[in-house]
Amino acid sequence: MTAESGPVCTSEHCLTCGDVAVQVRVVRLLPDGLAVVDTGQGLEEVSVALVSVATGDTILVHAGEAIAVLEPDPAGEVTR
């Protein structure tokens, strides 16, 4: 990704920039509609401009953009 289109990928391949949406956990909110997320394989910066999120939320990310906030169900599983 480029700075003009969204968060800049700092590694050779970002998990959240792939062809599928992935579940990640919000670690820290940043200015300008961005957040640092834990992918389970490391930390990445993604856009959260389209959703309302808080630190600790689990979100669904596609192409570096958060597209949904996932809610835990009573069994502790995260669902949409």
C-alpha cells in the first residue's frame, strides 16, 4: 500500500493486505483513523476509518481496511 491509499506496509507481505478478510485485535488507536492491530503473527497498522472501534476490539480487515467489528458470543467465540 502507499501512503496515499492507506497504511504503509513495512514488511514484504502484510497479512491484512491479502486477498481475504482476517480477524485481528485492536492494540492501539492512532490519529487519522488508523490503528495498530495484532494479527497473531505480529503488529500491523490498518485503517479503521469506516468503523467505530476501541482498543481490545476484534475487527475484520480486508486490504488494510477494517470492514466490521466482531462481537463475542456468550460462549466466548467472536462472531459478526
